Amino acid sequence: MSMAQRTSCWIPLSERALLELREAVHEQAEVALRGASAAKALGSGKDGATKPIGLEQGCQLVLYYAQQLPELCRLCKAPREVCWSAVVFYRRFFAVRSPMAFDPTPVMFTAVFLACKVEEARQITLDKLLAAAEMSPASGMREKVIAMEVPFLEGLGSPAAASSAAVAALLSDEERRAEVVRDAEDRLIQLAVRTDAVLRWPSSALLAVSFGVALGMALTPPSGSGAEILEVHWGTVGSLLEPKLELEGQRVALRAWMDEVRQCFRSPAFTTPVPEAVAKEAAKAARRCHRAFDRLRERAAVDEQSMAPRLEKKRKADRTQGQLTTEAASKRAAAEASASASAAEVGDRTEVPFAVGVAAP
């Protein structure tokens, strides 16, 4: 399966659909949190209610750690395609999972680790990644990342490469200046980090607008305003892509997507990062939620282990019963065959004298 095919596993969402998805995920996490609190109170006899964090607070926490991803990739000297894939993996995961249920810190490391595998950056092992971030063995981060891999992949739906092949296809033309390419890549990554663009539009639209803005920045005089720069050359990039589309409806959709993506470059979310103080406050509240979800997972693992002997006993009983049923059916079939043979033999004996008698003179 090609990278482009694997990228298509994610279906772009409208702004409303994305909000509804996040609200549903947040509500599910709240329900699970109330269940964990009730179980704790029942076991201890005390009120063990864990207060959930708000949806907006959770989104800010996710965005703050998304902002740290490019720096983590820089520290471990990851290629740009690894950084892009890690950002997309991280954003897609938290579109379908709540930061109350999963701590963004190990999720961030898992996203980079998985991106290194997908992009075949074999030189960056998990140990090298943690060492680059100065994570000591005492932090337990290695164990957390290893434990996080399966839930992370389940959240993504499949270990799809984000779109590094598309990045290379659009930005590797020999005629383009190296500084424009680097600027476009940086803008693309920041667009994925700070906004919901990778969840709402196809990669082709993101790439086209990022390159158009970078090209405009390179060719527009410094006196030009930010709004003017955004308008420069994006149409040229679109005109390069449109002839490759056969249907007019596809060309209209591409223009609409590119126009919407351009608005993201103007949005406050793109220009204003989440402050560290806001993230720390949200993280403090989220840690209590993480402990509650950890207890839920531990309880589920214990229940699964306790059920294993009973399930195995049931499987053995089913196999034994199946064998007995098969043996009984075989015996019945043999008895019926024997009875049929005996009846045929008796019939032959009664017919012989009659036949002889008829034949006698």
C-alpha cells in the first residue's frame, strides 16, 4: 500500500463535525471517569469523585504539547518527514481520544517513535529519543511509551504514513530555491501543530497553500503586509494543480479548500501559542483523571486474567462435549448400518426357499 493510500484512512472533517466528535469523545471520558470514581468510593467507603477537566481546557493541553513536538524532533535530529508524520499522528489521535484518558506527554513521544518507524528513520531508537529529551530511566517514560503503542495505533485506526511522500512530491522540484522549500516545510508543520488543518483538509491543499505563502514571502518586498503576502502566488500554485484534475467539481473543491486553509494562517490559533502557565494548570487537573483511568485499565486487566482459567475450562468442556457428540453419532450410524445389513440378510434367507420352490418341477 502506498503512502498516499494509507493517508486516505483519515477522512477530513468539517469544523462542525470535528467539534461534535470532540464533544462525544469528551463525554465518553467523563462517563468512564464517573464510573471509576464510583468504584473507588464503593471500595474505600469515601467520596472518590475525580473532577473532569473542561473540553476547552483539554484542547489547550493537547495544543501545548503539540507545540513541543517540533522541538523534540529537533533534539533527536529527526528528518522533517518524521516531524510532519509525528505531528499528524498526534493530532489525529487526540481527535478521537481524550487527554483525560491519555497523558499527552507519553503520547507525544509515542508519536515521534512511531513516525520514525513509518518513515524508516532507523537510526533514532526509543532510547536515543528519550536520551535526546534528557529523560532518565527513573522517569518511567520508556515503559509508558511501550505500553502506549497499542492504544495509540488503535486510536489512529492504522499506522498510516501522514503524507511525507506528498511533501517530497510538491517541494522537491530542482528549480525551487532551497530556502523557500525549508520555509514551506516549517510553515506546514506549524500549521499542523497550531491549528486543526490536518483534521479538516486534504494534504494537497495544505501543501499548496504552505508553498504559496513561502513563495510569497520570498518574492514580496519586506514592506508588504502579512495580508498582502498571503495573497501573492497562491493562485499560481493552484493553477499548477488544477489542470491535473479532470472534473470541474474537483477544481472548485480544491479552490475552496485552499481558500479555507489560507484563513488558518490568519487565525489567532496560528499566531498565538498556548502559554505554558495555561498548560500547567490543565495538566495538574488532568493528572488526577489519568490516575483514575489507570485504575480502570488495571481493573480490566485483572478481570481478564481472572476470567482466563474459566474461559479455558469452558473451551475444554466444549471440546469434550463435541468429541462425545461425534462419538455418539458415529456409534448410532454404525448401529443403523449393522441393523440394515441384518435386515437385508434375513430378507435374503426367506426369499431363497420360495425361489427354489417355484423352480422345482
